[in-house]
Amino acid sequence: MPSTRDIRRRIKSVKNTRQITRAMELVAASRMKKAQDMAIAGREYTYLLADILSSISTRLTEVNHPLLESREIRTRGILLLTTDRGLCGPLNSNIFRLVTEITDPARFVSVGRKGTQFLGRSQRPLIADFSVDDSVPFQDVLVVAEFMVEQFLKGEIDTVEVLFPRFINTLIQEPTMVSLLPLPDLEEMVRKLRAGLHHEETEHVVDDRQMLFEPDLKELLKSILPLYVNREIYQFMLSTKAAEHSARMVAMKSATDNAGNLLDDLNLEFNKARQAAITQEILEIAAATASG
């Protein structure tokens, strides 16, 4: 049985650990609320963009755009969204598990230090890596989105796919692969866009009113299609941050609870060891008295 001194040291160590995990839990909870609000608030803009695209698609008889052209897929382009820091449970490992399942030729772009490190360790082709602050500035995400579109248009990659942890709620973050480019058709794009970050689709109401668009519909489409890609990647980045802080808050709360349970066990063990030591001392005194 460990001595009372050893048990006392372990108790002190566990208390310090519990204090740290509790502080990290509170910080993650604060950041989680802000990240969740940003992820949810961005959906309204997504729905509005879907309505505009729907109005354009129903009024165009022929659509020609480089982002809509299908071609032979020789090299997949995958944007990997992960976290910069750990201590967020299995969030990153679930994403990495999907990466290991990719057997087709692919080139990766990473956002997040953990993803960059994993791709380096697994010796997968990494063509660029970026870092985005917790506040998720749109300009930072725009650089990433424009790089992916540029690689697609140059023919360096034949798809643009995003692998990220989809934020469902505080307890559920689902690793998800979403294909952005090439867009098969406007109807499919609008369907995905209206679905937003939900699994179910929202109801679409057809607007058959006569409208005059300036500039013409084709010029509008040239502007809105890149905006769609930029906006979707931005929304995925918001979802990643919300999932990160939610997972970290849950992980730190679990660690704090486990530390509390361990403290209870150590205190019980300490009391037993102290009682055994006292009993031993009494027996030794009684034995010495009897022999005297």
C-alpha cells in the first residue's frame, strides 16, 4: 500500500490538474457560445443566396460557366479543416480516419495545425496550408477559397471537396465530406445551398413573377457562383470552429469530472492508509506495554 505521503502528493497533483481543466472548460464554453452564434447566424445569408440562385436558374435556358463544367477526375482537391490545438476529444481523429480512407489520387490544402501535422506524418501531398483565427475573418477564409478555385481552374485539381467537422449541437460533431466543384447543375447547387448545415432540406417556393435583372442573368451568374463557393467554405469554417470549442468544452468537463472522481478515491485510500498506520502504532504500543 502506498504511504500517506505518496497519496497526499497524488491528491495535490490531481487537484492542480482539475483546476486547470476547469479553467479550460470555462474558456471553451465562452468561446463556444460565440462560435455557435456565428455559425447559426450565417445560415440566413445562405438561404437568401439560395433564393437568388433559384430565381436565376429558373430563367436561364442555357448555362455555361467554368465552375459548372464536368471533366475527368484525375486528381481530387481536398480542403482539410481541423483545429490548431488539441484537447478536443476525438474531433480531429475522426476527421483523420476519413482521410485514411481516401485511396484516389488527391492533393490536400490544410487549414489548422493538426491537419497539417497529420498530412506531413502520413506523407500525403500537401500543396498549401493556412491558418484562420478563432474570430474567423472572412478575408482570411477568402484567401483559402480563392486558392482552391484557382487550382481548379488551372487544372491542378479536378474537384474541390471540403472535409470538416460539421457542427450539429454541443454534443455532436459529425465528420463530413462535401463536394463543391464541379457543380453538376444549378438545381443541384441550389438544393445543397438551401439545405445549409441541416440534414433535411428546406421547402422551396417557386417565384414565377416577371423580373428584370440588371446586369443580365449570365453576368449575375458569373458573380454569384464564385460567391457561392466563398460563402460555403466560410460557413464550413464557422462550423469547424463551433465544433472545436464545443468538443473541447465537453472534453474538459469530462476531464474535470474524472479528476473529481479520482480525488474521491484517493481521499478514501488516504483515510484507509492513515487508519492502518494508527492501528499499527496502537498495536506496537500495546505489544511494548505487555512485554514490559
